[in-house]
Amino acid sequence: MTINKKIEGDHLTIALEGRLDTTTAPQLEAEMRNSISGITELDLDFSELAYISSAGLRVLLSAQKIMNKQGNMTIHNANEDIMDVFEVTGFIDILNVEE
């Protein structure tokens, strides 16, 4: 998985490429932990993300809990397979997902 990050003031955009799974979730978790402090707007671009596992969902849930206290988190451009995962797991009701 590749993580592309852009910070503009208190707005952080993270674009993910590849697979967010058991192997790569710790990488995203560490990146979020190091970057999210002071951020009020977090945008996650999933246009190049092919797959997400339960480990990836856990990282998203953790980030959402933090952002609920300090601002907003929005997921953009999730493909149909990832949207299916969000719907089946109920994450569609927890996360702010824009198609």
C-alpha cells in the first residue's frame, strides 16, 4: 500500500493506493497517529484503494473516534467492493462516506 499525504493548515488529505489489510493497516495507523494532531478536517481518498480488511476497518474506526472530538473525517471515492464492505459491516452508518 502507498500512502500519499498532503497537509494544508489544519486540513489533511490522505490518498491510499493498493490494499488496506492486516499487513498494511499498522503502516496507516502509525501515519495517522503521527499526522492527525491539530487536524480539524481529514479527507481520505480511496480512489486507488482496491481492498479493505477488518484490520483496515479498525484503523478507520480509531481515526473516526479521534476526529469526532477534533473535527470531521470524510472518505471519498470508495469503489463498489469497499462500499459493500462498509454496508455489510454497518460502517456506512459510522463513517462519513461520499461517493
